Amino acid sequence: MTLTKQVIALKKIDAVIIYTVLSIMTIIVIIPFLWMTSTAFKPQKQTFKFPPEWIPAPFTWDNFARVWNEMPFGHYILNTIFITLVILIGQLLFSSMAAYSFSRLEFPGRNLIFVIFIGSLMIPEIVTMIPQYLIMRELGWLNTFKAITTPQMFGNAFGVFLLRQYLIGIPKELDEAAKIDGSGIIRTFTTIILPLTKPALSTLAVFTLVKSWNSFLWPLVVTTSQQKFVLTIGLANLNGQYSADWAAIMAASFIALLPIIVLFAFFQRFFIQSIQMSGLK
């Protein structure tokens, strides 16, 4: 009985230590977000007031109005939404098709091709940026939305790997039953397999949306006109060479970050479910 109490006491101590460490890490992570939110609603002269006032006094919307009126911020948002949706649709479509081929279809060299394909994850994106830029230039696509979306919408190794690992867990008896009923590969994929991959597709959608929404370097390289700029470039333009309007930058950052927070909160259930079921724990 004494040993049992000792084990229970040790488990409680471990739990206290774990939750304490997690709480400290949470505070460290959330403080910059709280400071950004507070600064977004402060007058500019109070931005660097010491000691800092976490609750704006007075509370003002002037920073948001200044951002919206002094630059085409609404246009940047529409550009970002359009580019993100195009990349998202392409990623989900082509990644799911490739994952289905690698997990359910038999063809010569399948495993070797998959290993080579996954090996591309080890290549930094910056290495492929120059060849991609030269291709866009030869096609005459520079300073267009096609240059931003095309290299990112035809699937990537991570998305294919994630969906393939999930599809492996779906019994192949479903494919065989569909084949007996007269369904071809396309019908089996679209009506049976694809609906079952909703958790994994939701996870890939979250990753793709966050990455596309926050993309900065590639849009900066291939676009030159303000009409094609995305949110991240607009935020960078708020930072001047010799000074920066930090209140306006925080207000713009708050607007840019809000959709991502709402998106993650909405898809969190699918995200956790996919990680549990795909064997990638």
C-alpha cells in the first residue's frame, strides 16, 4: 500500500512539473501576441512607454484606419485570399491523386519513385528558387498571379507523404468491393477513398493555408507592381528605412493574423484526429 502511494505521489509530482513547464512555455509564446494586440489599439506615442501598459488607454482604432487609408491594404487582402485559395485547391487535388497512386496502385518502380520524391524534402526551397524564377521569366509570367501560384499548387512531398500514410490505413477491401461493383479507378478514388481522407485533407489544408498566407520571399521575387502584392509584402513596406510606425505595423499584423487563428480553431479537431490516425505521432 505504501508503494502504491509513493507511485501516485511521484505521478502527481511529474504532472505538476509537466504542467508548470507547459504553462511557462505558453506564457512565453503568448506574450508577443498580447503585446501586438495591445499595441494595435494604442496611440502611437504610447508604443514604447516604459513600463508598458498592457491595456490601451485610451483605446483607439486610428492605427487600423491609418493602415487602411494610407495603403491599398484591402487589395492586398483580396490578392492573398485569391492566391491562397488557388494554391489550396491545387495542393489538395494533386497531392491526393499522387498519394492515391503511391498507396493503392501497383506500377513498376513505385517505391523507388516515392523514395526519390520524398527525398526532395531535404532540398531547401531557396535552392530551387532561381530555376523556378528563370522558368517564370521564360514563360513571361513574372509579375502575375500565375508565377506565384504555379510552383506551389501541384502538390508537394510533405502533402503526398501525409496523405499516403493515411491512405495506407484504409482497408484495400473497399477498393476490391468497388471494383466488383463495376467502379473504375477514378470513381473509386472520388466516391469512396477521397471522402474517407477528410481528416488528413483538413490537416493538409491547414498547413497549406498557413504557408500560403504567410508566404513572403517567393511573391517578393516574382512581383514588382503594387497591384500584385500580397499581405506579407504590404506589411514589409510599412517598415521604413530609418523609422517604423510600429503601431500601424501591429494593427496590420493583427488583421493578417486573425484569419489564421480562426482557421486553426475551426480545423483543430481534424488536425488532431489526422495525427492520431495517420501513424505520425
